[in-house]
Amino acid sequence: MKYSILASISLFLFMGCSSTPLPDRSNAALQETANPTYPIHAARNRIEGYVQMSFDISESGDPINIKVIKSVPEQVFDKAAIKALSNWKYAPKVVNGKAVKQKDLEVRLDFKLG
């Protein structure tokens, strides 16, 4: 049995509970993404949801310190979302000619069946 699966990715970089991206956080330029793998048990049961995560971006542009803030339904998509985000690549933020770590960014990955 085949499933048509779409994992849509909504990228929001913000602090706290605000849903509006802040201009000073927009310099986290996403260069490369790895789409999450839709968990088979969720697809079979027609489950959709999302995972909101916090993370930092290292000086080399790698997401680090990934933490799940909220997931709906809980723990169904967490592993797939963390694995996908850990494979993303960002352009490092450069200050005075030197790459610096970016902290306290957030992203939400929506899992929807297509």
C-alpha cells in the first residue's frame, strides 16, 4: 500500500511565544533542508500534526542544541523532526568578519498527508 505523503515545513524564527518573525533574527539564512520522513504508523493511521523546536546555529552553520518545545500529537513526529532539522544547513552569521553562534531560534515542522 502506497501513501502520498507531504511533510510541509514552516520556518519561523522568533523568541518567546510570538508568531511574528523578528527582523533581527532573519539573518539565519537557510541553505539546505532535509525533508522529514513521515512515520509509517502515523501515515497508516492518517495522523497529522506538528513539532515546534528550539535550536542554536553553530559557527559552521549546523543546527545544535535541538529541543522539542511542543508537539501535537505528543511524541508521534518528534524523532523525524529532530532528525530532519539536524541535517539542515544554514549560512553562518558573520559579525566583524567572524562566524558566530546564533542562539534561541525556533522552527515548526508541520506533518500533513497529501
